[in-house]
Amino acid sequence: MKKSTIADIALFFVALGWGLNFVVEKKSLTMITPLMYLGLRFILSALLMAVIFHKQLKNITKEDIKGGLIIGLFVLLGFVTQTVGLVYTTPSKSGFITGSNVVMVPFLAYFITKEFPQLNQIVGAIITFVGLGFVSIDENLVIGWGDILTLLCALCFALQITFTEYYVKKSNPINIAFIQIALTGIITMGIAIIQEPAISLSYDLEIWGSILFGAVFCTAGAFAVQNVAQKYTNSTHAAVILCTESIFAGIFSYLFWGEPLALKTVVGFVLVLAGVLITEIVPARATECIKESAETTTL
């Protein structure tokens, strides 16, 4: 298999884990504050990465630190606004609004790479965005405080994806992932300690299970996989794949949170799939046609 194909498959698994975590995290936030949840999740994740990748971390460079801090700033802001926003909105709606970064990424990437997005990328992103709307927006089109915070989160994650593509291609992706995770963990835990001086870690097994799931699979594993995968794919491509987390959020929210799965939701799933396929298959098919044409001309 080509590295780009493996990267795409890996990103889909990241999206699946993030989609499930919307429901897991939503339940946990009824018993733990958002900043304490994030602090514990990211500190544990950073410690796990330090143990597993200690040999790579010994060779950390200034470029790794620079990239990690810049990307980490957007990760920090993205997760804080998303997690606090999730307290005031539903898992599927949070998944949709977060997934709206797919529309932002191609245009944000232009300012960094100076490469205007291809037509199929723009069309795929727009169709995906419309599909996400069908998945999660209710009939009343109500925009609440949680929705506004989550929209800010989407902008931060769009910037994170864009800058990740830029830095991982000239730095160590694992070192960058560690720095962005450690930065988020230290700052959120620091704020949590200041705001909650009487801290108690006597949470039940369900809370610790959700924290560990978020730390291992949705943070350390996910960011390591994303950073490595984005060495072999562009930011718009990655954004479209990662936005399918909203589909998984909708499915898991239906299964475990009791949110209804209406006809418009199914239509949304189809549209999101169509958007992903346009982004994925059209350029691949075009490349094959060019190769076949070149081979025919040569013969």
C-alpha cells in the first residue's frame, strides 16, 4: 500500500476515536470540570509519550520546539473552547460544528503555502460541510453559548491542521506532538489548580476510564498518528477525513446518548461520504488518466 493510503486509513481511525470521545467526554463532564478533565487527560498523555518516545525526545531541535509551541497554542485553545462548549450543547452538534473546520482549512492553507486549493477540494469541503449540517443542526436552528465556543474551537483546529502540515514536513512529528500535548496539559492543569484549590482525585472508575481513553487513544495516539500521517497528505485532504468524526459522533450519540437518528441525519451521512469521496477519488482517478494517456502517447 502507498504511504498516502496508509495515512488516510490511519486518519479515519483517529476520526472514529474522536467521534466516540464526544459521547464519553460529555458524560464525564457531568461529574468533573472541563479544565480538570483536560489537565489530567493531557498530562497523562504527555507522560505516556515521554515513556514510549524518550529516545526521539532526546534529539529534540529548536524547529521541533517552535512548531510544537505554535501548533500547541491552537490545540490548547481548541480543546478548551470545545470542552467548555460541550457542557452546553449535545455531542452530535458539537461534532458538527467542530467538523466545520473542513471548510476553513483550504483557505487558511493558502496564506501559508500560497497554493490555492484545487476545485475538487473546495467542492468536496462544501458538500461535506452541508452534510454535517444535516447531521447535527436541529429544526429550530438555535445558536447557543456552547455553539459559539465550539465554532471558535473549529477555527483553532483548522489552524492546527494547517500549521501541522507546514511543520511536520521539516521537523520530527513525534516531538511536535509531545510538545503540543505537554503545553496543553500544563496550562489547563495550572488553571484548574488555581480555580479549584480543593482538588480531589477520588473519581470513580467510570471517570478515570474516560480520562484514560481520552489520554491514550484520543490524545497521545491520535496526535502522533495525525502528525506522522500529515507528512504524506495535504491539510485539506486531512481535514476532510478528520471531519468524519462528526458522523461517528452522531452514530455513537444515537447509540449511547439517546439522540434520535432522523432521515435528515442519514441524508447528512450520505453527503459527508460524497464530499470525502470527491476529495479522495477524483484526484486519484485524474492521476490514473494522465498516466494512461502518457503511456499511450509513448507507445
